[in-house]
Amino acid sequence: MRDWYLNAENVDNPVIYDDGSKELKQFKEITQVTDVPDNPVNVKGEVISETLEREKIEFTTTAIGVPHLIKVSYFPNWKAIGAEGPYLVSPSLMMVIPTQSNVTVYYGMTYANIIGVALSILGWVIIGLILLLNLLFYFKSKKSSKKLIGKNSKTQNLVCLKN
């Protein structure tokens, strides 16, 4: 893969990471990244409008079924509505294949994120319960020790006489 990055001409010919999806079977498979073919996609459509927000990308296209390169860093949390993908494309960008004219790509949560958040919340609840129980036992033991001191503390007046 290093050779692909060293050749500036390859920028127009991204390499798609094959994750085994059936949608990616339409692309030519290469064995060496030095043999990257020219971009085989003949674009007969266009992106009409696009909106870029912090964690969401929306666009409208006339090129349904044609790969669209999104020049934002790929991460597994990105999800697509109205398109197949997103797929990892060199150099760490995203590609989607629209299935309808309106496409939304958003940054969501994976199952690992959901499990992590749930375990974090559970941990904080357990810590809170432990602290609450410790406070209750502390005040209960303090109250009972005052009662014991009050019962056994009959004061006696002692007088010391000097001879």
C-alpha cells in the first residue's frame, strides 16, 4: 500500500478495501497496488446539492448506483441511509453507492459503543449505591454510638479533699 501513496497519480484512482460486500464485486480486483487501473466509473450524473454538518453529510444525486467518493475520514461509526456503504477507500476516505437520490451519511454508534456506554452507566450506578450505603451505615452507627454514650455517661461529682 505504501507504493500507492508514493505515486501522486494514484489520487484519482482510489483503492477500495474489500470487506466482502457483494456491492464491491463490480470493481476490478488487483493483486498489487502498483497496478492500480484508471478509474473505470463513467459519471453520467451529478451531485445536485450537498450539506455538511458536524456529524452528518447529506447530498442529492442523479447518479444512482454510481460510486460517490466522500472526502471525509472513514471510521466504522459512519452509517448511510439511501446508499450502500460507506466503504473504506484509500487514503482513508469513504465511498458510498447511492440506492436513491437523497443520501444521508451520519456518525452513529456501533454495538461496542452502546455496550460501553451501558457498562459505564451501570458502573456509576454501582458506585453511587456503594457511596449511599456507606453514608447510611456511617450515620446509623454514629446515631447508635451516641445512644450508648448517653446511657453509660452518668456523671458523678468527685471531690478531692486535701489532707
